[in-house]
Amino acid sequence: MSETPRRHSRSWGRWPLVPVLLAVLALLDLRLEFRLLADHFTFTALGFLVRSHPLAVSVLLLQPSLWHHYR
């Protein structure tokens, strides 16, 4: 009697927690910068956002890859 290995279903559904958590934390880190950009957009402010928060920006840019990897 050989049993095939079963895939365990996740109790939290199909939402991968790592990409969601990283995206939420990145958005929380950038919320003040987004507010400043929404009030008065300049390319200088956008460049400052990218230079001063490289990890948060790269997490947001790599979200599609993270979703693909964790699904």
C-alpha cells in the first residue's frame, strides 16, 4: 500500500504572507514621502524618495516577482 504524498493546504488561504507583509511595511515606510509627492510632485522629490529609501522602493518594484515565487 503506497500512499502518495499530500500537499498540505494552508489554513490562511491563498494569500502568501511574506509579499503582503513586505509590501505593507514598504508602504508604511514611504507614506510621508507619498504624501509630499501628492501635495507637490517634483522629479527632485521623486529622486530623493528613491535615494533615501532604496529597500522600500526595491521591495515595491519586485512585488510581482515575490508573488510569483511565493504562490
